[in-house]
Amino acid sequence: MTIFDPILDFFRGKAVTVPPLDGAFRPNRRLDEATVAGAIASPIDLAVYDGALVVASGNAVHRLESDGSFAVHAIFPAPVSALAVSTDGRLAVALETGALSVDGQAIALPDDIRSITALAFSPDGTLFLANGSQKNAPSAWKRDLMEKQASGSLWRVGSEGARKVAGGLAWPQGIAFAGGRLIASESWTRRLVAIDPDTGAISTALANIPGYAGRITPLSVGGFALSVFAPVNRLIEFVLQEDTYRTDMLREVDPACWIAPMLSSGRSFLEPLQCGGIKTMGIHKPWAPSLSYGLLARLDASLHPVDSYHSRADGNRHGIFGAAEKDGHLYTISAGGDVLLDLGEGQTA
């Protein structure tokens, strides 16, 4: 790139580029090779509560039993969208409708909060939440991206009510705390931002993530686990630049067939295909362009990527939506593969 590129782009069109999977993001098959700790349909979040792993799926929070089965811990009137557990053992649950409860007690929230995508307790026990969008519910994340929305916000929830910390975010999907700063994953800009919880000042902490950043989880060894629930793709980036085509697509095409990110792909012949993504001699190449992907990244305390776990284009453990650690094991969930994965010992302290 040169200083003249913005001027030349006016005449030649803007080049479509995506970050490479290189360095700490070098592809591997660690998610596909990981042990299945349990099978569960479309998991959306997980946490450790009362000594057990709990996973949100559909209208319920499920508890992992010792035999690998799941038992219902609690049922709710709407799909669960996010979980968080405080250091003193309180369980916060957010619903698709924008409702929030802590240990079963409903928390009153302003009407501006209608799309809770992430929850996190600060070290002092204060609850923070991410409101992904002013327009779209958590399950409508694909529409929010294709509409190029940036109406998300972060809120502090206390005894005096909820107070907005920061706004104008492009789908905040994860929250964590590092060195007195509030860290949020901003999915549509593919970056992590550091936010001063008192002033709301925002700065970029990690940019050019090779996918749409999801939940960010502190690890006992230091650093964080960052889920990336869908890949950045040149074809999708091109469609995002073509406003007329994109608007017609949203209006006329079934969402399952949009040229947009997916949590799983290859299950229907109606899905859009990109050149190179078609099977050749019955083989789907792992490096083929894909609308779905599996990626969990390890970050150090400075939020720099140091390691990663992948399920490539030919894998089926895509749509990684979070991580949790228990008894020295690191666990993650695959919404596209309908599984809870045990990444093994030695991944955490």
C-alpha cells in the first residue's frame, strides 16, 4: 500500500484483501482431533458453575455429567444468548429477548438493551454486558453484518441500574478484563478494543483478526482464549462493498443462501459456492475457501496471538463460540459441529 492508494481506489475500485492465516494463526487440525466431551445441539456459550461445566443451548442451560451426557440445569422462556459466572458463584443468564437474570432473579434493564451477546463479571463482582445491536437480536448476527450495522454498546449493571459505558460498536460479542481495562471483541471490525470503564475511551488492542471475533475468556496461566466464530472471506468482503446487490440479496434470498458467514457449511446444495470450494475428485481441500471455519486463538497477557486451534474447510467443528477451563483442561464449543470439545491437559494451569 502507498499513500496514493485511497486516491487510486476511486478510479480502479478498492482491492479486496483478507488477513492471512499465518504465524500464530497457522492452520492445523487440533479441533478436529480434540476429544468430544459431549454432544449438544447448537451450543452458544459455556461456563463453570458450581464445580461443573454448563452449556447454553436453545432455551436451557445444560450441565455436563461425568458420563459425558447433559442434564438440564434450568429452562427459560426464550433461547439463552450468553452466560457468566462471578468469582463468588453467581450465575448470570441472558436471553434472546433481552431479558437478564442473576441466580434466577430478573434484572431490570433499559429499553435500549435488547440484544445481549455477552456477559462478564469484573474482578470486584460488577456485571458488564454487551448489547450487540440496537436493531437485531443475537440470533440475527448474520443480518446485522450484512446490513453493516454498528449500533452495539457495553453496559455496567449495578444496584443503581444499568449505565452505558461505550457505544457505536460493530457487534461486541465478548467481554473480559485485563490490567484495569475492559476488553471487548468487536466482530464486524475484526478487532479487540480496550475500553476505559470510567470514561468510555476506546482504543484498538488487536486488529486484523482473520475472522469474526467472538467471546474472550481469561485463562489461569495468563492471557486469554479468543473464539472466532466465522472466517473472513474475500467473496463476502466483495459483497459487503456492493450495496445494491447486497440490499437485493437481503430482500429476495432466503438467509440460509446468503453470501455471508455461516456456522457450518456444505450441508445443502443450495448454499453459495466460491471457486475452489467445490470438491475435486470427491475431495474437499482443507485450504479451500469456506463460508464457515473453526478457530480458537490463544493470546498472551498483552493480547498478542501466540497459538491457535483450527478446524479447516474440510472439517466439521466450525462455529467456535467460547471457551472455559476446568481441572487443567481447556474446553470449547462448536455451534456448527454440535459438540463440546476437550482440548486436553496442559492447556491451562
